[in-house]
Amino acid sequence: MRSTSETEGLTVYLAMALIPACVLCIFYIYPLLRILIISFTEPSVGFGNYVDIASSSVIRKVIGTTLWICSLSTLVALFFGYLLSYAILHASPGWQRWMVTAVLLSFWVSILIRAFAWIALLQTRGIVNEAMQSIGLTDAPVQLIRNQIGVVIGMVHYLIPTAVMPLLASMRNIDDRYVMAARGLGSSPFHAFRKIYFPLTLPGVFSAGILVFIFSIGFYVTPALLGGGRVTMLAEYIAVQVSHTLAWGQGTALAASILAMVLILLIVMARIANFKKMFGAVK
Amino acid sequence: MKRGRLSTGQFAVFGSAWIVICFLVLPLFVVVPVSLTPERFLSLPSGEISFTHYRELLEDASWRRSALDSAIVAFSSSFLAIALGTSAAIGCWRLSSTAGEAIRILMLTPMIVPSIVHALGMYRVWAEFGLLDTYPGLIIAYAMKGIPYVVVSVSVALANFDLRLEQAARSLGAAPFQAVRLTLLPNIWPGAVAGGILSFAIAWDEIVVALFLTRRAIYTLPRKIWDGIQDNVSPTIAAIGVILICATICAVLLKILWDRWSARRFGHAT
């Protein structure tokens, strides 16, 4: 009697887990697999699309731009994110709340509106240029959007909150008594930070960096709007390939490459950091 | 840490942290003066303040239609994500650890795959399924994107749930579904709601998937804003920006109040 009700219970839980998993496989995993298949079958069967990617100078330039902008934005966002997380953790509870609220606010504002705000600020007749001219810093407007500067500013603005959350989570687990011990033994504050605190945070910094880089690599909105067609990154290039030139083979091959890169980075990250902690203590 | 007196080092750290915060928050508010300009192009109001662009938002039926489309899609997809995500999280929680863990990792994939990749795949598959430019098409797409967030937050809530409550219900004669409904759900619903709100926010703001999966029949708010920025950057976008930012501020404040309440009521933040 008891064992039958146990198995009955298990069947219910199995169904509860499997039905959503099947839905996800049909509507999410299958489309991803289609990308892979198309990349090997259109326009002709084989590795042709991947060979083309490797040999095309245009695509090499796009990949180069993407990697350069993503690395630069990730590093800048990590630096400021680290500073911000450190300050948040060491602020008084009252200030802490305000700082976290500010980060949350900027995180939740629509990405389109954020790009728009930067366009209003940075365009040639925008507020930043007007201000710089009125205080005599520059004579003529400086080009701040439709180039890499604009894209990096917009991306850093998006990526700092993304970096702060995992950084905060990893810094919370560091025992401050190590630093106090170093201080007690006569080390200067900066020395104690550099020799004790900073090395302890490194695994968190690496995994936050990889996470931020993964987010940045597929960026579409910010580069497309702030780059103004002059700074083409991978996501925008893929969209243009597919919608204008109907080059599905090449577009899907690039998308599959992005996916492969993301997976490799995740595996690297899993080796450095505790995954479950990063995704908010799943278990 | 001593209060009141800051060393030079601490002063430098907190000073620069606040500069970073200003960099994050202040640019958002530039849309406020821009939305009040009397001109047709992006500019700051010089002397005269005008609400023309807000009136335009209210009078133009296409903005209302877009907001309605976004609301329909975001609400439906987050309900679907809550149903599927909660069910999956509970199922995985009770299954053997390896099977449960494998399914859970599968359910988390949409969190990490870049939008452009799944947008491309969905475009092809939706064309086969006849789902392009339909409400169900976009709703399903966003539900898939929302599932991981529900799975994560329900799993956190489940980690704090005492399994013996459910076992007690079962031993008192409750059927499996009854036991779930009567013991589990009252304890984990805040987690499901929190995940649902996240997936709502994503669906409300998503543009890449919308660009691929919709044409004319569905015209969401992000799509309308996107086209507005691409065609002619008019201050109307600033006006809608002000409204969206105010909504975000309200949501963040509500979230803080909610966290405090649920910490008191359930003993953990969601």
C-alpha cells in the first residue's frame, strides 16, 4: 500500500519535471539545433560556411571589433563594478540600501531607453558636447556616438550592474578577519588589501568577468543604436546577413560559433567558481 | 569599521563608488528635460517648457496599441513561465539528484544563450509551425526566456521548505497533487511570483526576438521605440522614456517593500 503510493507520488513528480522539459525541448532546444543543422546544410552540405567565416576578411574584422569592444567593456565594467561592490559591502547599512537601490534602478530601466538617453547626451549637438564647448574644453563638437567610444560607454553602463551582482555575492563570503589579522600584524590598509583581500576575491572576479563577457558577446541593441552602423558587432552582422542578404548558412554558422564560445566560457567558469552560488544558490 | 571618521583611502573608495553610481543613474534622467522641449528634435528646453510630446503619446492610437500588445504578451508569457517553471522546479526537487539536476540545467539554458542565437532559430522554426507574427508565437518565445528565472527563484524557496510537511500530508491520506497544492504551494508562491515578475520585465523590454518574430500584426512597445529611434529621433521617445523610468522606480520601491514583508512573513527574501 505504502510503496504503491510512493511510486504514484514519484510518477507525479516525474511528470511535473518532464512536461515543462519537453515543452522547452520543442520550443527552445529544437530551434537551437536547427541553427546548428542549417549552418552545415545551407547553401551546400559540409563545413563550407565555417571555412568562409575563417577566410572572409569582412567577418574577421567584425569578430575582431566584437572581441576588442567586449574585452574592453568587460574590463572597465569589472574595475568599476569591483570598486562599487567593495564600497557597498563596507558601507553602513543605511547607505548600503541606497547604493543597492541605485544599482537595481539602472539595471531595470529599459535597455532601449538607456541607449536613447546616451544618444541624447552624446550626439554632436547633445548635452555633453554643449557643456564641453561652453566651459571652453573644446571648440568644435566631438564625435562621441556612431563610433567605438559611444558603444563602449553604452555597454559599460549596461554591464556594471551585471558585474556588481556576482561580485557582491562572492565578496560576501570573504572573511574580513583575515584583513584585520594582517592589519593587526602591522600591515598598511592598502598592503593588506593587495596581499590578502584582493587575492581572495580573484575567483569571484574571474567568474563575474566571464559572465559579463558572455552577456556582452551577444549584444545587439547598444552597438546597433550607439554604433550607428559604423561599429558592426557580431549580433548586428548576423541580423543583417539573414534579413538583407538572406545568407542563412553564414548567419547560422556565426550564431553557432557564438554559442560554442559561450559554452566553452561556461565550462571554464564552472571550473573556477561554484555555479550554484553564482545563480543564486539553486540548492 | 569606525563610523564618522574616514581615512583618505576609504574616502577615495567611497567617493569613486558614488561617482560610479552617478554614472549609472544620472544619464537616465536626461530624458526628463528632453521630453519637455517644445522642439521637434532632441534638445533641451531653452526657457519654454512644453507637454506636446506627452500629448502626442496620449493622442496617437499606435502608442496605445503597442502598450496593449506588450501588456498582453508580457502577462501571458509570464503566466506560462510561472506554470512551467514552478512545475519543473518542484519535479526536479523531488526526483533523484542526477535526473533532477540534469533537467534543471536544461531548464536554465535560455538564461545564458545570447538572444540573437535563439531569435534566429525561432524565426526558422516558427515559420514552419505557422507561429510567425502571431500572439501565441511571441508569447511562447518569451515564456521560454522566462522559465529559468522562475526555476531559480522557486528552487530557492523550495530549499527553505520543510519536506516533512508534505510527507505528513501524504501520510494523512492526501493524494500527491493534493499534498503539493495544500502544503507546498502556500510556502513557495512568493518565489514563483518573484520569478514571474522577472520574466514579465524581460518580455516587456525584449527587442531582438520581437524584431525576428513579428512583422505588423503584433507591434510591441520596444519595437515601436526601436523604430522611433531608428527613423527620426523625436522627443516623443523621451516622453515614453520618462513614463517607463517612473514605472521602474515604482517597481524597484515595491520590490524593496516586498522583500521586507516576505522576509518577515516567510523568513527569507525572494
